[in-house]
Amino acid sequence: MTSAKLPDQCETMTDVRAGVDQVDSELVALLVRRFAYMDAAARIKTDRSTVRDEARKAEVLDNVAREAAAAGLEPNRLRAVWNELVEQSIAYEAVQWDRLRANS
């Protein structure tokens, strides 16, 4: 795959779209890795009630908001994106937890 231009090097919408497509592909690879950690959590946790951990969720969202602000992005916008990511991660982990114990 050819490397897309950096944002400040884009001269056309084709350049912009190629960059966005490349970033999306990279994000999917990172999300595959993130969800693999949810697989590990489902395997490690012995009590299904610990799949949802509101304190940990708050910590993750606070970390993202802090990093977003430090990078000059709007913290609440990224917090909203990550809130959905965390909720989907929790739902995925719950399904995996149940699946792993279905035959026990």
C-alpha cells in the first residue's frame, strides 16, 4: 500500500480521501488488537459481574480526554467517541465471557 500524503501536503480531495482511508485501515488494525485484549479479559475474569467496571470506564475516558486536550483536540468529542468504543468493548467482552463458559 502506498503511503498517503500527510494532511498539510494534501492538495486535492483525492489526497484527503486517500489519507482518511489509510488512517481508517490503521485504526481497524488497532481495534482488532484492542478487542483481542477484551478476549483476554473475558478469559481472565472469573465473575461475569466484573465485565462492566464503571470505575475503569471513567478512567479510560478521562485518559482519552486528557490526551486529546494535550494534542489540541476537543476533549469532549473524543470522550464521546471513546464512550461508544468502551461500550462496544464491554458488550463484546460479555459475549466472549459467556461463549467461553457455555460448555463448562
